Amino acid sequence: MPPPRADLSAFATALAARLPGDWTSEYHRHAAYEDQFPIIDRLWDIGHVDYIVSQYVLVHDAVLYGPDDQALYIADRPLRPRQFVVAPLEPHGDTIKPHHFVGVEEPNGIAVPNDPARAAAQLVQRLLPRYEDARRTVRHNAQRQPEPPHRKGPPQVAQVVTLTQYKDGALGAPYESVPPEAHTTLYLYGFQYLPHQAAFLLPSAYGEAGRALRVYAMAQELAARGIGVNLRHAAPSTSPALSTAPRKAAHAHHR
């Protein structure tokens, strides 16, 4: 016969009394599975404690509240009646936002014996230092960057090359729409001028990957010179498709 499981409420109260500083215990019994979600949503763990709370229905748990807004979550360890799991909860407040946790390593929780004195010693040695380091980093991030680092829009430019993906697979731009300052760059990255189509076109012979690399490199160079690059699809058309290949080699020349 398996040993009886230790009482979680009594254990949490005894553990709080043995941790350094002023700690209090708050015990919760859950009438429904969903009742455990509000607390575990703040769980600062990606290890076995997170696995337990996501895979098992927990009829109860407890939270220890300590100095400087510290909070530790306690739950039964399934299949181990002589153990509990303890994990830190994420700090929260008006000044703490999701981006403050980016790059911060989770302090994670640990399994502890049902002996409050031994459990307190393990928390002091193994968990609380990691927890404090992580909390310190989050607070530092909140001071350094209070608001999310939203990406800014692109600067306005006077000149733009608008490449069009035509329905026949051709990629290019009408000659008259390309700023003269961009002509040399287009030639450099493989665009050809086809007089009979009055357009710069990138030959399909380069393949999809090859064309993508050339367009990206071209856009980088033009952007460095203050010329923007757009990519659009052609409007639907019922006219016959035109070939992207020049009829004669002499047609692929600089105008």
C-alpha cells in the first residue's frame, strides 16, 4: 500500500515559516480544472513543474508570498507522495511587460521532500538565488526599456524602383518607371533591358532562388543609396503573355 500523501496546506505553512524573511502561505482548493489556470499562467518554469501543471488536474495548490514581491508556487508531485514541486511565479505589475522577459532564462522549479526544514534548505540553496537573478534582470529591463521595442516604419524616399511579378512569371519594371540612378545597379544584378517590351526584366533562367537572391542584393544596394524597392503583382490581363527571353543577344544591352 502506498504511503499517504502529506498534507499540502500544512506543508506550505511550515515551509513559509522556515524561509528567510517574512513569508506567508495561501492555500487554494480547486472546484474545477479551470480554477488552476490563473496562477499557473504566471509559472516561471519550462521544466518538470510546467509539465505537471499542464498534464495533470490539480485539485489544490498553494502560493508562498515573500519579501520584495517574491512568490513561490507549490503543488503535489504526481506519483511521488513524499515530494512536492516548488516553482517561482513571474513578477507582475504595471511596469512589467512581456518584452521585459525576452532573453531572461527561466529560474525553473525543483522537487523537494515533504520535510519542511529540508525543503527550505534546498530552496535557499538551489532555487531562490536563480529566482532573484532572474527577477533582477527583469526589473533592469523594465527600467532600461519601459515600452516595447516596436519596429519603426521605413523612411520616406524620393525615388523608388517598383518591381512587378507578371502573370507569365516575368519579374521586372517598365523602363520609364526606373530612376536613371538605378539603371547600373539593375544591370549589375542581372536585369536585362528588352527594347521590344520597354522593360527591365530578370531572366527566369536564374531560377526562383537565384532571382530572390539577386533582388535582395539589389534592394540592399539601392537602399544604401536612398532608393526604395517595392514588389507588386501585375493587374489581371487578358492580353497574350510576352516572353521574357530576348529574341537576339544584341537586345540585352545598356540603353
